[in-house]
Amino acid sequence: MNYAYIICRKCGYKIVTPFICRCDAPTHFVVTCPKCGYRGVYSYADIVEQDEKMCKESCREAASISEKILTSMGISMLIDAIMSVAINVAQMLTTEEQKEENKKQ
């Protein structure tokens, strides 16, 4: 199984992370070295991947899925906005028709 690790800035110890690839990690995170106790803020750029080729493929797949999800969310929001406008126009027309009927009576 693939894993990613961080190199301690103080002693150089290899600290295994819970991340499989760089794309799984947040932008910044705190790591404490189990060997020397150094605690520091690291970024995803500091992560070393065991199998870089597999990670690139995995990250590409994750980005593709993310893009599809964001696209479907955008379409859903657009449909919701259009439906809101349509409902408001229909209510306005109904209100106008009622006002005209009240004037005739």
C-alpha cells in the first residue's frame, strides 16, 4: 500500500502521515515528530510520496471526480435560480390578473 511521509525539520526522522498522497492532505497541518518532539506546521508541498506515479494518477482521478461534482452542483444552483425566477413571475402575473378582476367588479 502506498503512503506519504514528512521529513522532520529538526532531526530528519521520516514521519508517516495518515495521507496516501499529496492531494489527500490539507494545505497546512501540524506534525509532531515522535523521535525528537519537534512540532511544526507543514504544507502539502512538504509531503514525500512513496509511489509518485500512483499518486499522480490517483490525484488526477480525484480532480476529475471533484470537477464533475462541482459542475453538477453549479447546474443544480442554476436550475434552482431559474425556477425561483419563474415562480416569482408566475405569482406576479397572478397578482396582476386578480387586481384587474377586482377593478372590473
